[in-house]
Amino acid sequence: MPRQERLVLPGVALHIVQRGNNRADCFGCESDRLVYLAHLRELSAKHGCAVHVYCLMTNHVHLLLTPEDTEGCSTLMRDLGQRYVQYFNRRHERSGTLWEGRFRSCLVESARYALACHRYIESNPVRAGLSNHPDAYPWSSFRSNAGVHSDPMLSPHPEYLALGERAEARHDAYRGLFEQPLAPSLVKEIRDATNAGYPLASDVLKARVEQTLGRKLGRGKPGPRPKGPAVEEDPFTLEIGL
């Protein structure tokens, strides 16, 4: 069955996940993450992609960004992946592929999902047991979005700006969003949408895109369950937040 074309709309945010090949680590030390962020900063500006949120885990990366055109995300991830692999292989005296392959993504359009994705991405280290609060993990955008320090790479999403008229109010409101963890059902919804490539969007946008593209957006009806013992969800996948 042919792979469905990636859904990208100019001016609409995209949640992106890129994983290490065979779940291998794609960051080995602090300098690796610094190099990745330096390339992300340069290439996101070059390709017209506004970065709202990021989180660099051990063996995968989360991004929330908004492209100016339909090709920006793909060219950004292609160039970023190539540059970083060349650095990583030299630095760690290795060869061959680093990334799993095609990055996974989903549109993030509605107010409910935009801020939920902020929380989902920046809480990833907490779900993985790497920190007890997003503020304690240095390789995400949380501290910048929460007003602890400034990161010139980040561009605020409109829903983030809507949290308050003044920066102080926005920062207070943003920190308040993390006082409680995301509901497990919402975590699953974001994870499933990203893995399957269907949008987290309003019904209005879905209907407009379906009419324009002639393509059904969202999950199809589930088929019959196979007979036999129940298959448990992979605990490793749950652990790393994918």
C-alpha cells in the first residue's frame, strides 16, 4: 500500500518527531545537542519555519514549528538531518545512518491542541523519568517559554501569545499549564495522530481540507481484532513518550 502523502499547510503548526535508527541514541554528549540546536536555528530561518517548541531526548527529537510554505518542513528536516549526521559520525567515529528514516508529523491547528502539544513536548523528559519537572531538563524550550531566559530561535505561537497581553502574564499562565500532567487520553491522542499523520485540528479545517484534497482526514474505522492473546503495548514506547 503506498504511503500517504504528508499533510502540510502553510501557516499551520506541525508536530514533528524524528527518532534514532533502531532506537539508538542520536545524542551522546552535551556538545551534540548544542550542535543540533545551532543547525536548527540556522536552517529554520533559512527555510522559513518558525520554531515554537523543541525537546531533544536521548534517542529522538520533538519539534513544533510553523512553515511558510508546503516544502519548508521537509527541506528543513532533510538538511538538518544530513548536517547533523555528518557531524555525529565524525565526532563519534562511526558511519552509516543515524535516523530511523521518514520523520513523523501531524498538523496542530486548534487552540486546544496547540497548547496541549506545547505541554506534551516539553513534558516528555518527565514522562520518560529523566526529570521531575520540565524546568529541570535543560534540552527543551520550556525555560524560554516560561520566561526563565530568552531564546532568539523561538517564535511564539498565536495561542501562546493569547495567554496574556504582557510577557509576565503569559509566562505565569504558561507555567500554570504544567501544574497538572496532561490527561492520558490526550497524550495518546497526540501520539497516535503524530504516528499516523492525521491532523489535530478543528472540524472546520478538516472539512475544508477534505473538500480541497478529496482525502479523508483522520482514522478509519478499526477492523476486527485478531483472535488470540491480547498484545500489550510496548513499555519502551510508553517510556520515551512516543
